[in-house]
Amino acid sequence: LVATSDNFGTRGERPTHPELLDWLAGEFVASGFRLKSLRRLLVTSATYRQQAVSDRTLQPADAEGRWLAGLPRRRLSVEQFRDALLAVTGRLDLRAGSNESGEYLIDKAEGIGAKIRPNRVAADDPFYTTFIQRTIYLPVVRNMLPDVLALFDAADPNSVTAVRNETTVAPQSLFLLNSPLVRESSLAFARQLLTASAGPADAAPLARSEEDDRPLLVRAHRQALGREPTPEELAEARAFLAAALPLAADPATSVADQRLAAWQSLCQALLCSNEFLYLE
Amino acid sequence: MPRPTAVPCSAPFSRRDWLATSALGFGQLALHALLSDEARAESPGQSPANLPPAGNVAGGDPAGGPAVATGFRDPLAPRAPHFPATARQVIFLFMHGGVSHVDTFDPKPRLAELNGQPLPIAKPKFEFAPTGNLLASPWKFQKHGESGLEISELFPQLATRADDLCVLRSMNGGDQVSHGPALLNINTGSGVFARPCLGAWTLYGLGSDNRNLPGFLSLSPSLYHGGTQNYGSAFLPASFQGTRVGDGGTPFPQARLAGLVPGDRPDRQRLQLDLLARRNRRHADAVGGDARLDARIASFEMAYRMQSQAPVVFDLSQETAGTLARYGVDREPTDEFARQCLLARRCIEAGVRFVQVNFSYPRNYWDAHGDLRNNHTSNAAKVDQPIATLLADLRERGLLDSTLVVFGTEFGRTPAAQGNDGRDHHPHAFSVWLAGGGVRGGIAYGQTDDFGYYVQENKVTMPDFHATLLHLLGLDHERLTYRHAGRDYRLTDVSGQVIDQILA
């Protein structure tokens, strides 16, 4: 409600909805200063849960959306994105906390002769791309923000950040295309789909009819995007699989593995899509 | 007060209006903006100083603040400097551990005369460790080149480039006496707080000419002493952070650019990107104009191009055997740093804005608390030929005039001995040098006292140093600001004087 989130002083801006701000402050006090309650109140409100609107559809009277006629399309934070990635692909380990992860870093640091200095474990250490608990449990080492966090605009752990920047640059896409975190998650997703599919999926995979893939594609869309695929998307996905399977032909790999690789690639495309990253 | 717009800079014309009537549509526009390699400078009025305050880049409010993204400006698009620049690109050779000034670029005959005797003036109130009596340099100095610039025998090859060098003998690192804060100080301007580094500020100010490579590379940055902060963007948007190639613990021949190793077969990845682009295109069209979505579509295409083109730049085998030998590749002790310097030159040729070349912990460092002679002899032997060749090579290719080469270190070393044969950390006076990029060659600026203990004349503080580097790049250090936490920040904080005397 105040655009200058890190400046409520005289140089900051006035709130857009002062009465609402007062009311929220009153609720906050009445709840016994409980931040969680306040946050719940905010995120369950009708205003917050509005569908995203595009600037194209905003009325001239609210061209910047500041009056909350609609909410902006929101990009998932790196924590939300990483958690969502692990969750929809069935990899997320929901256990809370982890001493093991901190211990891993310390052990690793000791292994490279750095004693108790986990900041000397590199930012792209495999640990950071194989850790599958929620991101909130990913150890943040002050001077060694892992690539996955640094690339996607996580706040610098050394300073106070009211509002994160949001950047879109090619190294992020390289990470999404090539990082073991995304590749492994896509593979888990594909494996899960193929394993769950009815019938002898691996018996004659290349000969399967288009209709055989339909339930898998529906399931993939539901799981990753929370909706049914359109007929156009179904056709497109089938065309992709048809093109990718012969590509994958490699005498060294089994037919089942080739099929899995094609599906892995398809699943990864869903996870890399704007629809997955941006909240409507 | 007008509300800041949602993006860090405003379009010179209404692109929404244009797009409404354009047959190309958003995707083509964003693709073009992200991929175009030509220097597409903004109009002069769009200098960084005019960027609206940030901390409000599109949709970045996790609490779902009211900002609605309307436009997208490629954060790395080339931007015109504040005024005509003499340097367009930078190679920062960072010497980790603290190079001893009195043994390299700041000759002190009195130190030899008083060898083994107490320092006749007061030592600093605080010393990192107790030091003893004065220690003469084990190395002789000689005048070199037409300029007669004095350089010690530690750098015989570099000495042949003496007329290119502008040695700053009066550097002062303030009170940052240990490696961590001192590294942060020279790289970010603050040894205490989290601040964007020099390379990040440069990229923020000027953007990048080559869109198929990161605009700011840090080769073998140390994980020690501030770690990622030394090439990080702190509160500047993440797009300005340095991209790491390897780290201090990894031998450089094994260093890789993160994320560039393809995760899948190229043919399948191409099919996948086509599928992804079609889906994203349809999604963007369906939800209405949001340039962020178009930018992200383009970023995947750019990533794919980077993946195929960056390895070409990184492939040193494309150089002639003569060049490789000249740098010292495939020969000890120069191989590793030769590869770094040669890669830096290739990156400069390819249009990378800022390349930091690190000679760094834990495998390489100048931190000679003891056995100064072996430490500095060994380190100089590793870097002398590669650096000298880099300067010569840049000169021959016509790149030195527009490329600023900086040789820096976090502090000097005490003129008094630590133990019998070492020197301690010394931020009170030390030397760095600049070459190319509009700097006067063959000069030494500033002066220390007879012993090299304190600055006597023309003190260069870290903000002075940074202000001068930015000036050479055409950036006014007082105007290159970024609004964060309620105020405008600069690399030079609240001080800094450009050293006019060293400008060519």
C-alpha cells in the first residue's frame, strides 16, 4: 500500500489506501501483533486473490494498477519457484529443517581443508542442485550465495532488502535448461508419468498410439499447470514426442530410455514455461 | 511526487502504442532488443543518472504490491556514457593477498640503507601483527623504457611495457587491514557493508555490447575473503552481477562458465526450445501485453545462442601456437595465468564489458608473512609474462586505447619485517597500476615517504581510485547512482576525486 517499501519517511510516498492501512494496523494490534495472522488476513482477501490483469485491460483511471482494480501478474520468487519445481515433480522432501545440510557443508569444507568455513564450498557445488527440501531450509552461507539463489534475484544475505529486484536475463534460462536441479526434476516428473501410465508402457513405446499419450499429457498439464491441456497443446506435444523420439535413437540406450528422455524434455518445457513461473 | 515507474528506465517512445499497430508484435521486439549485437546506445538523455529510483523493478514486490509491469527494458542494453569515454572495456587483474609495493613498483633506497634498523618514524597505532625492524627489498629496481619508470627485477617482462604503465604509488586502503574487508573495499568500495562491485556498477552504467556472452566475467574469483560479494551486485539488479568462471580453488584449465554445459543433446534441446517458445508465445498473447513475458521468451533464445557461441570464445585452441607460447600457455609456471589473460583478451575482442582476472586464494596469493623472497619470486614468475604479453597483444590489436587494464591488490606489505623474512599487511600505502584506456603511460603518481610506510603526496583513497576508473569509462561517479533503502547510493559513497593528472 506504500510504493516505497523501504522508506516510510518524509521522502517516501503516501499510502494509496490510508483507511485500509489504518484498518489493517488495527487488526494487527487486535490480533496481539501476530505477523502470521496479518499475513493470512492479507493473502486470503478477495483483493489479493484477484486474477492477474494485464496493463492492456486496466482502465485509464488505474493505468498503473495502484488502486488495486486488479493485481499484477506476479513472478514466483526463487524460493516459490524452486519449491514448486520440486513439488510438482514429486521430489519435494517435506521434512522440516535439516541439520544434515549444514553438516554437509561443514564436512565438505573440512574435506577441502577449510575447516569450519562452509563459504568455501563453491556456489555451484552439487549440494545446491541436489538438495530437495524446501528452499527455506537451504543453508544460506553469507558470503557464498549459491548460484540458484543469486541468479534469480534472491536478496543479498548481507543487507536488508525491502523489495527484491526482478530481472530476466539469459543466465537464468541457461540454468533452467542445463542445471541438474531442473534436469533431474524433469526426469523424475517424466518417470512418474510413465510409471503411472496404464498398461505395458515400455513394451512397445514407439508404437503407442497418439491416444495412449493423452492421459499422460493431461496428467502432466494438471500437475504442472493446474489445468487441462487444450487440443492444440495436445497436438503440439504429440508432434514434439514424435520428433524427439527418433532423435533420441541411440543404439546404446534402450527404447524405454529414449522414450523417457523425450518425456523428460517435454516435462522440462512445461516447467520452464512462463505459465509456470508467473502467477495469474 | 510522481510515482516511480515499474521499470528502471522509461521508453523514449510509447512502445505499447507502437506495438498495437505493429505487425511484428511483442515477441519480435523483445527478441530484437535482447539479441541485437550492435551497440544500440540509448539517447543521451537516458543516462543512468536519469533512471528512476529502483528497488521497484517490475513486479518485484513479494507481498503483491501495486506495481504493475507495463514495459520491459533490457537491463543489459548498451547505454551511452555520461560524457565521451576514453575506455570502453576493462580488464581488472586482481592480485590476491597483498603485493608488496616496496618490492615491486615503489623503490625505497633508504630501506636498504636502514636495513635491520628500527623505523625512525612512528608505526601505525594498529598493526595487523607486530613487526620488527626495517627490511630491505631483496630485489633491485631499474629505470625502464623512455619514461624511466622504475620497476623491480621481479617483473622483467612487464618492465618492457613500462611506458604503458601508470603506477599509483600513493594508494591508501583506509583502516581495512585484513584480507576480507580489504578485498571488499577495493572491489565494492566498502569493507563493511554489502555494496555492488566495480564491475556491476560498470555494467549498470554502460550495459553490454555482446549479448551472447555475459557482460561481466570474473575468472577464478576466490571463495575466500568476501567470496561472491566481490563480484556481486548487492542491491543492484541481479543482471549486473559478475558471472563466475571457475573459482580460486579450481585449476583454470578445468574452470567452466556456470550453466553452459548442455544438459541435453543439442538437437532435442532445439526441439524443446521451439515447443517452449510456441507455448510461451500463445500464453503471452492470451494474457495480454506484458513485456516481461516477451523478455523471458527472448532470454531462452539468447541462452541457446550463448551456449553455442560462448564455448567458441572460450576455446583457446583457436589461437596460433605463437600466441599461446607468447602468453606462456602450456608452460610452467605461467600456464594458468596465461590462459586467464588470453581468455580476457578474447572476451574483450568479443565485446565483454568487464573482465576480472583473479590470481587468488587458496592456490595463488601474495600474502608473504614469511619467506617474502620465495613467495613473491614464485608469484611474479607466474604472472609477469602473461601480463606483459596481454598489454603488448592489446596494443598490437588496437585494443589498448579503449581497454583499461588495472593491476590491483587489496593492500601492500609492511616495509618493516614480520619475523625474519616476511612482511605484514599494509593498507596505509601501496601501489597499483593502470594501463591503456586513456591513462597516461610511463608515469608514477603520488609518493610515499622514504620507507614506503605512509603516503606523503597525492594520496589516492579507494573512492578516488574508483572515481577515476569510472571517469575513464565516461561515467561521473557522482551521477552513477542507484536508489536503495530510501537513498541514492554510489560506488564512491560520499567522496572521491578523479585524478586528473593521470588522464592522457
